Amino acid sequence: MRGDTSQPGGAYRELILVNETRTELRGSIVAWFGLAAGTAFLAFEFAEHAAPLGFALWLGAIGLLLSAWLAAWVGFVRKAPTDAAILARWIPGAKAGMTLCNLATAWSVWVFLPVAGPELRAMLLVLFAWFLIVQFAAATEATQVLRSAVVLVLGSLTAWLLVAQPPYFVPLSLFMPLFGATLIAIRRFMRQAVVASRVAQAQADDARDALAAAMVELERERDARTQFIRAASHDLQQPLQAANLFLDRVERSGRAAERAAALGGLRRALTAARTLVGSMLDHLKLEGGAVTADIQTLTAADLFDRVLLTQAPAAAAASIRIKTVGGRHRLRADPLLLARAVENLVANAIRHSGGGRILVGVRALGRRTLIWVLDDGRGLSPGDEARIFRPFEQGARVGAAGGFGLGLAATRNLVALMDGDCGAREGLTRGAAFWIALPAADQDGAIRCAA
């Protein structure tokens, strides 16, 4: 986003000024040649007639301007400045140069007109008007000093007319301010229209970019939901079909050992189906805002007990050892929501890590309490750290257990309800490290602000 789009004076305006200044600086060499040619003509025409001191001051000012202008143009062409440099140095420098040119032009009125004949005076009046019109047309909003040019040049012309009183000096004196006011008014209306149109174009570009990004995200979500439906139908069918087979074996088996084994398989299949359905229901509840947090004080040991109660059987079946550390720490959270969030992390490690050990630990870090779930498995692929916490997304190295890609998304939403945050990174040596950060609780149970 480019900035505040509510009015042309925001970041859009700066963008317009920078772009216009770049265009003006590249093309200013044409104006440089025009000014140089005009200076050469006047110097040749009045060198022997104008007052020496006044002529020298005018020629020195114009010569200084032309030299600095040419040097700046060469530097700009050789190495284009950054946007920040244009705003900080080039625009103020261009304005200063044009103001110097306006001062020199206003001074030239008193150098040339007193010694010019009627025909040359008429030509000089045309040149002065041409000078103002060139500023009106060529200078951008960034380098525009038309008001100072009108005040200096036309004010100087009007003063000379009133002092010298040449023919028709009264109507000419009245015409000069009118001519200047007309130039300024037209310039103002034109600039307002130009800036408004360019702001509208920039806003349209931003809207188009935002729409394209939204369409990409919508397509991603659509594809993810389609994949979710396919995975749901596939993954739910497996445990239910297995349950049906085990139930047939229970009905046909007459021996106690075979019946017990079939009942165990039936229990595991139904548990798997329940877990899958539960993850879908949790996701729908969280997305619908139907879950609220009941913040309490608990110990990390209480959390570990809840997590081990639900995850230890699955870990044992996968030959994975779960170790806990930091049970003495106090936590400020919803016990059920926090347990579910950590269970999701542990279940994710059991199903997908491919390792043999899981460490669940709690440590205090400043004004936050960190809960870690580390494994020694296959780790994360590049880019997984952010992606796997989005709904219907899974890491590139998931295990054969499948899943919907909702567990980590649910963890993120559950932790957010408790004013916490969560994330993942590669482990210190191998595997993956998942973390949950919660506001710390002091010894009397009061909440301390999150970092």
C-alpha cells in the first residue's frame, strides 16, 4: 500500500512529486539550452549599452545558475537518485535555482528596459511573458515557483512602467497583475485536476493489486477446502471401515483372545474417527467465534497431566517417549483451551515427526511464558513455518498418518483467545520446535503485560 489515499496530500502525493521531478529533470536540458540562448542574445545585445554593474550582476547570477543546472543534470543522468534523495535534496535545490532565475529576471528589467528602444522594449516584454509561460507549462508541482515568478517579474515590470511612464504605461500597469493572476489561477486548476487524476490512477492500481491478491487467496482457500473435503471423505472412511471389520470379527469370533483384540482395534478405529470429527468441529467453532476463554491460574504440571492423559497412549503405540520439564512454572490461561492447543502440537509431532522423542517444556522469558514442544524427527521444510498454521495446510514432510491440516490452525486460534502467540522453527540439532507464548503470571496470579 502506498499510504493514505483519502486525499492527494498523503503518500500518493509524494509518489507523484517524485515521478514528475524525475521526468522534469531528464527533460530540463531543453529548457537549459533555451535559457542559455536567451542569455547569449541579451548579453550580446546589451553588453555595450547596459550599466556595467547591473549587467555584471545579472550575467553572474544567470551564469551561476546555468553552471549549477548543467552539473546537476549530468549528475542525475549518470546516477539516478533515490526517491528519498529527490524529496530531501533535488526538489529544494531545483526550487532554489528557479527562484534565483526569477530574481535575475526581475533584476534584468531594470538593466535592459531603460536602455532599450521601443521595438526592443516590446520584444523584451514578449520575452518576459514567454519566461512566465514556460514556467507555467514546464515546471512540475514539486519545483513550481510560479507565484514568486509572477510577483518578482511582473512586479518589477509594473514598477518600472510606473517610474519610467512609457506610452500606454497605465493600461500596461493594470494588465500585468491581471496577467499574473490569470496564470496562477489556471495553473492551480490544472494542477488540481492532474493530481486528482494521478491519485485516482494510483488508487485504481492499488485496488487492482488488492483484488488480484484477494482472488489468489480465494482460489487458494477454494482449492484447500476442496482438498479438505476429499481428505475428510477418505480419512473418515478408513477408521469407519476398520471399525466395521473389527465389529464383524467380534460377532464371528468365539474365542476371548480374538474378541479382545477385535474390540481393541474397534476402539482405536472409533477413537481415530472421533479425533477427526472433533478437529472439524473445533475448527468450525473457532471460526464461528463460539469459543471463549476462561482465564485462570494453573501450574505447568497440571497442563502436562492433561496432555499426557490424552496423548501418552498414542505416543506409546508409535514407540515415542514424551518427557516434560518446567512443571513448577505458573501459567495464566484457560486450562481446557491451553491443554487442547498443546495436545494438538504433541499429536502433530506423534503423527508426522517420524522421531522417537518429544520434549514438552515451560520456561519464563521476561514478561512472557513460553511452552515448547520439540521433537527429534524429520523437521520442517523451507516455508513451512508460516504455512502450516493456516487452515487445510500441511507441511511438506508430513507423515503417513494424513490429517486435515486443522490442528495447528486450531492451536493458533486457541492461543489467540488467550492473548498469546505461537509459531514453529527448526530444532536446535534436528527435528522441529513448536512454541506457544502467553502473558506471564506473577506469584500471586496477577497477569503481567505481554511483551
